Amino acid sequence: MRRGWSCPTEQQHQTLNALLETGQKREFLEAAWHLKYYGYIQVDPCTCDYPEPDCPAVVRVGYEGISCCIKLPSNQIQEDHFEISRIKCWRVNMFSKSSIDDEVLLDLSFEYCFANKSCKWITIHTKQAFLISMFMRQVLLEWPAKKCENAIEIVSRKILVSSLY
């Protein structure tokens, strides 16, 4: 919250402050869990080519996906959420503007499959492209374990229910 990464409503902010002041740490954590972007990391300011090229964006990456708050050329803010499960593949590109310049530019591009079955490459221009890539990889590595845990829990419930009858 102090970093400004989560977006509590005014009521949530008051509740969290009250819980901190009274020393209710467990209740504080349970309330914080419900905040928008809880568990997400926010990368440094960057640009995105979706929905239009070179739009300034605030990008957050979490276990559910990539969230982009994009400032459009019309000065409107558009928030888009890209679910990790709909990302087919991604790549990190590294390049320099010229052979004289030592500055290295990075971007992360991913192929996203929208609900209407169309796919599009979306690019985020950020110095933290490798961080986003590593985070996405870790999320995908952990998914089979979570699915397995859920399956075990469902099977355990079925066994428990069937043994009661």
C-alpha cells in the first residue's frame, strides 16, 4: 500500500488503517487480500502498443495476469487485463538505437488470445521486461501444482462423501 501498487477504496483504506492502529495484524492481512492488485508487482513507468502505439502505461503483473492502465492519446485512461491463461507465448527483445549508443532497450511481447478467438501480439516497452518474463514463467510453472492440489481436494471430498453413505 505504501508503494501505491494496490488501489484501496476510501472505505478499505480507513478499515486497514484502523486495523493497523489497533494491532490486528491477521485481520489487516485478510482485509488487504481483497484489495485490487493485491499480490501484483508494479513495474516502472513504461509504454505499451495496445490499443494504440506508444501509449504511456502503468503495468502490474500478478498470478491472474498482466494489468495495464494505459493513457490514450485522447488523455483517457483505459484499463486492460490480460489473463495469463490466454497468453500463447512471449518473448523479450533487446536492441539498441544505434551502434554508437550503449543504451540497451528492452521490450516484452506476448501473443494474446481474446475471447472472440482472435490473437494479437502486444508489446510492453520496459527496462523490466526480464522481470515480467520470469514472473510469468513462475506463474505458469506453479499452475499444474495448483490444479493438482484442487483435484486432490475434490477426490478427497468425493471419498469422504462416499464413505459416509
